[in-house]
Amino acid sequence: MFDWFLDLPHTVQALLATLFTWGVTALGAGLVFFFRTMNKNALDAMLGFAAGVMTAASFWSLLSPAMELAESLEMNVWLTSLLGFLGGGALLFLGDRLWERMELKSGREGGSSRRRALMLMSSITLHNIPEGLSVGVAFGSLAYGLDGATPAAACLLALGIGIQNLPEGTAVSVPLRREGMSRGKAFLFGQASGIVEPIAGVLGALLVLKVRLLLPYMLAFAAGAMILVAVHELIPECQQNQKEQPYCATMGIILGFAVMMLLDVMLG
């Protein structure tokens, strides 16, 4: 049924997969046409599921193939994986700190709610870059026939990121609507936060296809970035309603991790 997709160049596969994740962002932003708020428990479960998928994918779809390829290329396996992983986490950390400084200089604390919503959109856009890169690297690595790199694993990674993008699009569009912005404009701003993913996805696929020695580093880099997003952003966010529903988000995390692990092991 999906043979046409498997026959496409890996860069085109990455483009289509990240267009899907962008589309889910637009779908989340489109909820502004129907609701001003969303069910908190449903959002927590979706965020938890996405966190579980991304955590499992960071090892089975990214770190494990990175180690395998580094060994086949006679590179230092532990050093390559360590540098790439820490580099991915460090880049997002530095990006967040830089953004915090920019917010303080712009006087965010005394600014309007609309400005805060626009800054949220910029922050989400920043996080979407390594997510798109992760999908692109996952599809680009298929060209090398690694055991851990399979079309199913790459597609599931895109699915997990897409699930995460649904509430992110809503998180941007709904506050803007509350501040009086028209539904159309709120939707446009909400979906715009995901436009960087197709760009980063194609770039990631091109890089790993053209420069094979970069692939182990980039796989580990994407894993580090994804772990930081999952641990620093998704898990704390989905646990905010823990007192009322203590296991709603937790079971989402467990289920997401289990689904990703099962498919990677069965289809890998």
C-alpha cells in the first residue's frame, strides 16, 4: 500500500514526513475555529505519548544506529556518540538561554498577553528545528541500511513529533484568539510555528546523504536534542495536572515508549 512512498528518494520522504508534522501543527492551530480551550487531560495524555515516543526513538532510531555506523566507519564509538548527544542538548539549552535574555531585554514581564503568546510561538518554532532535523536524519540514514534505521521507525518518529505538534499549534492560536485577534490570523500564527520542520527535515536528510562521516554525529545530535525537549518541555508540561489525574500523563508516556520500542524491535 505504501510502496510508492518507500520508492521515493529519502529527501522526498523526509519532506513529506515533515510536511505531515507541519500539517498536524496546523490542525492544532485550526482548533481555534471551534474551541477557546481544550480538555486538559486529553492534552496531557497526548503530550505524554509524544514524550514516550521521542524518548524511545532517541535510542532505538537514533543513538543505536549512530553507534553501529560509527563502528563500521572505524570511528571512536563512545566519543562520537557522546559528543553528538551532548552537542544536541547543549545547542537547545543555549538557544533557550539566549531567548530568555532576549525576553528580559524586551521587557516581557510588563508586556501584553499577545506579546507573550507571540514569544511562545517563537519558542516553539525554535524547538521545531531539531525535531524536523531528527526526522530528516532518520530518513536520510535509511540509505545506509543500518539495522536500527527502518522506514517504520522513521515514520513512527514523525508520527510522535506530529502528535506533539497538535497541542503546540493550539497553544499558540488559542491565546492569540483570547487577546482579540481574528480566528484566521490566530490560525496563521499558530501553524507558522511548524513551517521550519520541512526545511530542517530536508536539510538533515541532505547532509547525511552527502557526508556519511557526519551521520553518526548527527544521529546522536538529534537524540540529544529530542531528549532535552522531552524531559525539559513535554514531561513537565503534561504533569501539571498530576494532582487531579495522577496517572493520565504517566500512562501516556509509558504507552508511547512501549509502542515505539515494540515497533522498532519487531520491524527493525
